[in-house]
Amino acid sequence: MKRMRRIEWAVYILTALYQVGSLAVILVGTGGELSYAKWTEVEGVLYYSPEKYQAAGPLLAGLAVTLLAETAVVLWGIHMRSGLAGCAAVFGMLLYHGMLLQAFYNGGENLKRHIFFAAAGFFCMILYYFLCRVRLDDRKLRWVIGGTAALIAVQLFCLLAGVVSGGGINGSYAWLSFAGVTVQPGESLKVAVILLSACCYKIRINRRLSYIYMALCGGSAVVLAACRDLGNAAVLVILLVVSSYFLFDDWMVSAEIFLAATIGVVASVICVPYVRARFFQCFHALDSGTGQHYQSVMAIVRGGLKGMGAGGDTVSATWVTSSSTDFGVNVLTAIFGVPVLILLAGLLVLLLVQLLWTPVLSPFHYMMGLLSAVVLFAQYVLHMGGGLDILPFTGICASFISQGGSNMISSFLLWGGVLVSFSPAFEKLRKEKEYDT
């Protein structure tokens, strides 16, 4: 036990030293002043001009929030006699690099919002973690089914309202605006489907429940695709295929679901012009010579292996309007170099490896942790692959890095699901008959 605690503290200290040291290098090298693109609208046309602001205060605040979150997770893991330092390092490093990215936008306003939503997301994660420690029964399963169906209905309402009004954001109907607040229901749908999968796995899915499950998962993906939220739709398809392997315990059923998902994707490419355009644009981002995707890839080329540095011509990498969301990892790579891209990819692989080594303490909680990790991993694969033009571009956000409150909250909820699967509090459930395999 003492050896495990020493390892936990060593991982935590190394992570904190990297964050503190790299931020100190940035602040010393730039004097705390970062460049950003200031946008101005003139006669309905947007123009930008390079501006500078003092970013030391917000960046130090972001570092403090990240370190506090990491410390809380590590201490909780030590208290519960469960190794959580690896998980804390992964999500802390992602959050830290997200703070660095958002510091290059809107004179620090993006960073302030990022810090706010990170604090709110961490609070939601704690509530979600302790809520999921309660064993779910059939009555609560009905609530999960009802909640998932309600979220699908809300997403469908977004689609209908957007089509009727001719509205939408950048051609997408994935958003719901109310009283000045804009939310993305598709982010919550991922968490709901994971909970539904875990509940079904716990009670051993039957034929009637399997139809309900597939209808809700498939319906979620179809509605999101219709709303042009291709990223979350693709994640839900991946979630359905992976979860079917565990839920049905029959490789033939899993193969049929995989085949159905493949046919659905191919049919959407053939029949839906918007989806077809995304697929055929893959590997051609540099051909057009213009556009946001072209600019983000060219920023990586200009930055080279080492990147342009925080004090370099960062405005050329950040001026496109979607660079703080859809092209977040591209911008990080352009500014801080290819090693940061490799680091982020390695952290996600580490997360999956650590989770696969975790002993199964409860079917419900293991399923929830595994699927949460799969969703996080799939989001980054789609985000990085689409941004680097080696996969069809879906516009999905990178968890903890991209700007957006809905994405930040859902990312912390997903991380809560991962942390639950490491908790030894469910050791006693092994002895109960309903969990016998």
C-alpha cells in the first residue's frame, strides 16, 4: 500500500511539475502578453485585427483550477485505496492544454469561460460520481429510458424548429436556445445512452428491452445526423456497436448490428449530400487554398515540428472562427508543436490501457467506465483525424480542450463515469448472486 501511494504521488508531482514549468516558460518568454484576433463588424462584414492582452492572471487561475481538480482526484483515490493518479494526470493534462488554447481568443474571455465551465463541470462530476455509486434497479431503469427518450425528443424539436425558422448555427440544427442560453442536447445524449447501456448490462438484457435499447440508440444517431451533428452521431454509432458486444453476448448479434451500422453510414454517404461532401473532402483540405480547414492545416505546416511558440505569429493560427472548437488540437499543434499532439494521443491510449487493467467489480460500473472511456477516445480520434484531414471532418469538439459549456459539462460527466469504474466500494457486490457470471 505504501508503495502504491508513493507511485500515486510521483505521477501527480511529475504532472504538476510539467504544467507549472511549461506555463512558467510561456509567461517568461512572452512577458505574459498573448496575441489574439479582435473581430469587428463593419456593414455586416467581419474583420479582424491583431491585438495583445496580459494573460498571466487568467492563465495562473486556469492552472490553479487544474491543479485543484487533479489533487482532489488523487487524494480521493488514495483515500479509497484505488489508483487514480493516472486518470487525474490524463484529464488534468487535457484540461491544462485546453486552458492554454483558449487563452489565445477574445482577449482572455474564452479562457475565463473555460475556467468557469471547468469548475461547474467538476462540481457536476462529483454529484454524478456519487449518484452512480447507488445501485440501480428496474424502476430507475425506466427513468433512464424516459430521460433518453426525452433528450431525443428535445433534439428532434431543435431540428424541426431550425428547419421551420430557417435558423441553425453554421448550418447545424444541433442547438437549443432559450432565454439567451444555448445548449447542445446531443452532448447529454451520449451520457444518457451510456447509463442506459450500463443499466441493461446489469439486469441482463432481454428481447423486449433489446428492441427498446436499439431503438433509442439508433434513433439518437439518426436524429443527430439529421441535425447535422455528425460528430456526436458517429460517436453514438460507435457506442452502439461496442456496447452490443457486451450486452448481447452473441457475436452474431454484434455482427448484425455492426453490419446495420455500416449500411446506415454508407447509405447516408450515398443519399445525403451534406454527409457525402464531408467524406469526399477528406484528404483534400489543402486543395482549395482557402477556408477554415485549409487555414488550420497550413498553420501546422508553418509552425513546423517545434511549433510557432506562444510568442510567435499565433494570430495566423487562431483567426478562423471555429479554431477554438472544431480545430482545437490543430491550433495547439501549430503553436506548441507536434510533441504536444503525440502527448495528447499517448494520454488517451494510457487511459484505455489503465481501464482494461481494472478488475471488474460490478457489471454496471465497469460498463459505464468502459463506454465513457470509449466515447472520450472516439471523440479525440474523430477530432484529431478530421482536423488533420485523414478522416472525414465531423466538427466534433475535443473534450476539455474545445470551447463550449455543453461539451465541458458532458466531458466531466463522462470522466465521472470513468472514475466510478475504479472505485473499490463495489467489492462486496461480487458476492451477490445477481452479479454472478
